[in-house]
Amino acid sequence: MKKTGFMLAMLLLLAGLSACGQGNGAASSAVSAEQVKLDALRLELTRGENVSASALMSALQTLPDTLKSALAEQGVEVETVEITVGASPAATMQALAEGGVDLAVLPGDTFAQMGGDAVPLLTAGMRTALPDSGDAADWLDRETSWSEESSGGQRLLILAGPSDYGSQLAARAASGTALTWDELDRAVWVVGSEGKNMASVWLADHYEGNTLSDLSNLSSGSFGEDGGFSLLSALADGTADVAVIPADMRIDFADQWKAGLNRSRGIFEETAVIGVTEKSYDTVLAVRPGDAALTGEPFRSALAAALTAVCSKQGEVTPVLGGVLSAPVSNGDLDGMRRLATLGE
């Protein structure tokens, strides 16, 4: 154990030194319509809470060669791939901004708050609940289904349940009538830890800056720690009128809604979407600004394919990377998370 701790400490020290070497060894590159060539590619990771020291060390040892080979298969020639670990997300952001590294894997909220001129390229791909729309009207009178293709980010649904008051809210929304703040404030809300942030952005955007913390009847805390079943249970038994849930949760619990919660009708019949948040992103892979080869679409597409291939062959590196970073993401996609930073939630 002591030896492992020492090795990790040395890796972190070397990571800091690598990130600070800004002017020397920066990736010089040339790009054409068909091929990207790089002298060096420096990728910095940030260690996630659930990533073990052994997994991190293994990634540092194997990623340079496997990523170089995977990029070559996508037409990107790289002489040297360097992988380092930042001392903190803030330190990695600074290294990226100052040119100490070329690419960085960062928590989405850190990038949204501190992104500066860095360019977001990719985020973790996941199966998407359809319709992948921010308009609540698109979710009404239809069952949510899975997309055949993955995309990035997670929407939350503001969902009215079958209680007397929840049904009133659903009917009003279905009629095309905009719900007022007073109507929402009279409802009993339940929200898990996953649902707090972007739901507050949605409320603030639509109701003069009011957020979840301004609601009179909000229950939060342990809700959602069981995968979200308790949120739907509160809707089903009338304990709550409104719940904030991930967009795909109704698909996951469609069977349990009737069998486990003893409802006579299906979940899509008895619940109604009255609001949809913008997407949040857990992980962002960003590139330093100012290099057309690194910020261009040929490199983005090649990198997505290469990282997908790496994760399929070496699944243990996936949590180190924060997911399979295969879905494109742009600065505009992160605007909702940037507004969240101004709310103080």
C-alpha cells in the first residue's frame, strides 16, 4: 500500500510539472481535409471520486500507446501521446488555458464555470430518451422511447403525477395554458440530488429567477438514492404532485409502476411532462484554443472514434475518462450549466 501511494504521488507530481511546461514541447500540428498530423498530443485527466489509484495508474501506463494506435486507425498521426493527471480540476483548467496541455478531461460543471477560451469537443455518449426535446409539448400524449443512437447530456423532466392537484396541473399544461408560479408553488414537489440543479435553471428561466429553494412545499434529500423509484412512488401514492426525474426514468420503471406500485393504468397515462430542462453534462473533453487542427471537425470525429475503440478494448479505462467520450458537445450546449453557476444553488 505504501508503495502504491508513493507511485501515485510521484505521478501527480510529474503531472503538475508536465502541465506547467507551457511553451516547450507544445503540440505543433498540420491539418488537411483528409489527415491530421501532430508532433505531440498532451492529454490531462482529472481524477474522479470513484476512480481508484490502481485504475488511474493503469490508465497512465496503457493509454499513451493505445490512444496513439487508435488515432492512427482514424487517420491521425501522432508522434508522442502524453497522459498526465491534474492536481485538481481548477489546475487542469489553468494548464489548458495557458497551453500547458492540449486536451483535458474535466467535470462538466467545472468547465461550464471556468471554461474561458477552451473549446469543448466531446462528452460521454449515452442512450437518449426520445423525444430529445426541450419543449414539454413534444413529450405530451406519447410514450418515451429509446433512441437507436447515443448522444450526450441528460435532460430532466418536471413531471406531474396522478394526485388530484397533479392532474389539474397536467390538464392545464395539456391545454397549452402556461402554468403560473403560484400554481407550481401550491404543488408538493419531490426531487432527488440528481434533479436539483438544472430544474432550478428551468424555474429561474420561466419564473422571474425563482428556483427550487423558493418553493413552499419541496421534499428533497434521500429521494432518488434508490435509482429514482421513491420519486415515482411519491407520485403514485399521491404524497407528491410533481417530481423531477431524469428523462429516461419512466422507461426504466414502466413495469414497476403497475406491478410494484399497484397502479391500474400505465405510467405514461398517469403522468404528464409540464417542463423539460436543458441538458447537463457530467464530463467534458476540451481542447486548448488557437489550434485549427485540434478544434476542427476532422480531429473531433477521429478522437471520438479512437476513444470509443479504446474503451471497447480496455473497459477499465472508461471510468478514468469519465465515460466513453464519443458525443460531440459545443459551447452553446453548456449555456444552461453556465446559468446555473449564477444562481448559487
